[in-house]
Amino acid sequence: MLEMVIYGVSFDMVGKQPIVLLKTLAGNRFLPIWIGHPEAAAILMRLQGAEPPRPATHDLFMKVVDDLGGEVSQVAITELRDNTFFAEITIQQGVAADTVLDSRPSDALAVAVRADAPIFAAEHIVTESGIEFEQDQMDDSDEMVEKFRTFLEDVSPEDFLSDSN
């Protein structure tokens, strides 16, 4: 597993579908994941420090975990099958065995930003579906943003299907 951070949330230029872009903590490899509009809003809201007037679904989830004495210890993007990413949320509860919940990646990421939990992705997924930018491309953040925008203009979810699928 590779530790990742949320690099940003954007929209593909063709279908206007939200994309969350994960970046390897060590390196210049990025993993784009297409998500729904509500989940994008939930992730962005928390990243920007905004609080909803009433708890949203992910906030409610966190309240339940907390009230039951648990803690979200990590989330992981575990699988890519038929152009669909799969994720897990791991909850620690005292000395009991960890509870691992199946999740959509978008929900797992929305929970991770609320729990300040580390995000991981299976190495084979990042290798097969990630994008790597050279270090010199990373040095100028304005240039990096422009390269990402150019990438988004021409990309579709099908571009990330591995040859084995």
C-alpha cells in the first residue's frame, strides 16, 4: 500500500464529472478517481473548513463511530475492477479487532478528511492507473495546474482501464 494525500478536486472538461486527485506521499504519482457531485462537495467542504448547518451523512457517520468509542484509523483504495474503484474504511475500537467496512472511494475519502485519517492505495492500482509527472514538471505549481487542466480536457474514465480488464 502507498500512502496518498488528496491533491485536489476538479472536474473533467468533457463530462463535467468531479475528479478527486490523489498523490503519492512519496513521489510524483497521481491517481484520478471520478466521483459524484455530492461526494465532491462533501470532500471540498471539509478541506475548506466549512461546516454544514446540520450534519451531513459523512458527519453523521463520524458521530456514530465516535459515540461507539471507535476511531477511523485509515482508508484504503483496494481494488479496481471493471473501471470501478473499491475502498475500505478501517475502524479501531479499543482492544477489539479492527472493523473493516466496504466503501465507495468517494465516501471513504470524505470520511478520511473528517477523521484526519491516512489514505492508502494499493500499489498495483497506482502503477496501472496512476499518472506520473517528472520532478521538473512538479517544480512550478502554476505549470503543474496547467498540465493537469490539459490532461483533464482529453481524459475519460475508460482511459484508466488496465489491459487485463
